[in-house]
Amino acid sequence: MSKPVFDKRHLKEYVLFGGGAAVAYMVPVVIFLSKHNYQSLYYLFMGCAFFMAVIFYYVYRLLYAPYDEKRAVSMLIAGHLATLTGILIASILVIIAMLFFESDLFASVPPQQVLQGAAPQDQAGRPAYLLMMMLATAIIGNFATGSFISVIVSYAGKRDQTRDKPVDIGEGKPGLNKTTKYRRDGN
């Protein structure tokens, strides 16, 4: 039996919506890099909110998909896989954007050139430190928001969870019933 959570249609959706979430995340990041100012750091978190909006749209669409509407767990898995795909694409795009805006990434420059207006304790001596901060926001912030919205929509969006069917994500052990996980002989 094929596993619908990992079929071609779902894999294309993971790349499509994960890529869309990554591009939505990158719009405020590019604005932040163009302003090159410490006071515009909130743009990174606005990118996380845009990322969350795209993942929300994807998981909300799964509420009405024929296979996923019957299984909250498959919606949760699909939302997380789209989130992880988006994080991977966003991380690659952050590195490319940083290389575009900072040509010499590992050079030691005066701290005010890395982030203008930063407090002395927040100043970085290399643009690579700024890249690490942006990657941390892309990975941790986007995973937190994408995971949160996947859990909320997949469980709160379901009208009747008492009739959820089990998800087939792998083969069961011989002698076990897949739905109850007990031996067929009652033990």
C-alpha cells in the first residue's frame, strides 16, 4: 500500500508551499539587509510571521483534502514536512542574500559597519556573526511558528476527531493489529 503522506503529490506540495513560505520569509529579510540598521531587526521576526501565514494556508487546505481530512496525524506530519522544507530553502536563501549584500563575509570590519546603531554589547566584528544570527532566526523562529501552526490547525480545525482513522506510515509488526497495536490473540 502506498503511503499518501509521502507520495508525489504531497512531495510537490511540500516543495511548493515550503518554498513559498521561504520566499515570504525572505521579503522582510532583504529589507533588513538593505537598511543595514540595528533598529530594523524586527524585520527578521516579521519574516517568521509571513512564513507562518503560508504554512497556515497549506495546513488549512489539508482540512479538506480527501486523505488528510480523515487523519489529524497525517495533517500534522504534512505540516511539519512543509515547514522543514521551507526552513531548508530559507536558510539557503539567507546565505545567498548575505553574500549578495556583504561581499567579504569573513573579513574583520569595524563593528559599526556590520550593524549601524547597535549597542556596544550587541556589536559584531564580522558580518558572519550577523549571518549566524539570521540563520538562527530562520531555523529556530520558522520551526517554532510552523510547528505551532501545524499543531493548532490540524487538531483544532478538525470537527470530529473521534472518527479519525489511523495513519499508515509504515508496516506493522507481524502478529500485531495495526489499529489497536495488540496481538490478535488478545495479549
